[in-house]
Amino acid sequence: MSKHVVTESRVTRRLQGNSYGFAYGILWSTGFPVTYLLLEAWDPYTLAAARIGLAGLLLALAAYLVGQSYLWRTWPWRRAVLIGGIGVGISTVMLTLGVKYSNPVNAAVLSTTLPLVSAVMGIALKEEKIIPRLAMGIGIAVLGGVLIVLSAAEQELGWRGGEAFVMVSVVTWTWFSRASTAKLSTIPPYPRAVITMLSGALVLIPVTALLNFVGVSEIAWSIEGWNLFWILWLCPIAAGVSLVFWLKSAEYLGVTIAAIHINLVPFYVIVIAFFSGGGLSSYQIIGACLVVAGAVITQVRLGGTPGQLGSTGRP
């Protein structure tokens, strides 16, 4: 295979990976305000279980209706259930608690720490080596994410305590993403998303029932009015389809670089607020440009030398 063909293949994979990352960021960002609205009528544990449980079921139903089949007999089922149960289950309930006890904007800005958490995790596990270009790109992207949020004119950014839940969610999600990409690569992203979400739901459902039984939390839910629309958006789209895109992006780029797209999530949340009557400042636009620049810097090869895409990325 010629050098030109190899280079073209790498560029194509990067374009595809960034496209999936962009789509994931947009869809996932809608989950923050929608979750916040649903928490007015739902308890966080039931909502978290419904979010990933219904998402997994609806994605499985969609695959069945279109006649999609997979060679599933050789898949590492036990490993997938374990990774999904711990990674998706814990990260989802922690994020939901974080949104409830803080606010969507604080939760969104803390999610921008994911590339840093992934890089630190990769170094600690000796799976990843941070070169200056990658460190600079991550730093610029994080700076852009922080600028986006801090420039929000009328947002209440004071810490409220729920941010600790969000950070636990970020760490758990990072672990899930790296473990999923490295150890479940034989399962295509679509069924991998279905299996891991359903596994997470199987963990959360008995936990929710137990917490209700001992009086820690009371089960509450509603599909009246707009709640039905929000839950039908949150589960299959903001949670389900976005996870498929995320797994594809992480597979093509590696978790650390794919996570840089998450730094745009606060900007998307603010844009959603803008179309709902909020404001959009030039600093927020500058912040978004910094995030994009950071993502580009981490992936551009200088002088034809090989790039470091992270432990799970394929150059």
C-alpha cells in the first residue's frame, strides 16, 4: 500500500471521527437542559434508569425493524455487561444528580475536563504519551470551554455542591470510554451502545427500587404535557444516538482527542438558550473557535512525523 493511500486513509478516518464527535457534542448537549426540566417531575434515580434503559430498548427496536443482524455469538458479553453496568450506570446517575444539585451550565463546563481526565488516566496506565502538541491542543480547548461559560452574561455560576457528582461522572465516563474502545472493539459501536446502556439500566433499576424501599429517595415520574416530548428526546436521541456517535469518534480518534469535542458542549447549551430568548456574546464565539483550534492542533502532523492519537486511537 502506497504512502499516499495510507495518508488519505488516515485523513478520512480523522474527518469521520471529528464528524461523529461534532454530532455527539450537539446531541449530548441537549440532554443538559432537558434533564434539568424533567427533574422537576422525576426523581434523579428513576430518570437516570429510564434515560439509558429506554434508549437501549429503542435502539434495539430500531435495529430489529430495519432488519440489521450481527454475528453476536463471539462477542465478549460478560465483559460488555460489566463495563456497561459500571461505566454507563454510575456515570449516568452521577450526571443526573449533578444537574439536579447544581445547574446545566455548571455541569456542562465540568464536562470539559474529560480530555484532561483521559490524558491523566492514559499516562497513569502507561497507555498514552502526552507530546507537547497534544498538551497544547488540550490546554487551548479547555481554555475555550471555560471562556464560553464564564462569558455567559446572566448565568449563576456559583458552586452548589452537585458539581462533585458531575466530576465522578466525568471520571467514570472516561474509564468506560477507554475500556469500551480497548476491550470491546469486536462489538460494533451501535450494538455496543445498546448492550452497555441496557447493562447500566439493569444496575440502576434495583438500586432505584432499594433507595425507594429504605426511604432515601421516592420514585417520581411524569409523562404529562411536555414531559412526554422531553423524555422521548432525551432517551433515544440525546442519550442513545449520541452514544453511538461517541463510540465511533473515540474509535477513530482515541478517547483523549475525541473528548475535545465535549469542550463545545457549554457553547451548544448557550446557543440553545439563545434560540430560547437568551444572549450570545462575542466571547462565547471566541471560546468556540479556541475549542476548534485545540482540536485541530492535536491532530495536525508537523513535518510529516507521526501523530499521537492516544492509546485507543488509530493513526
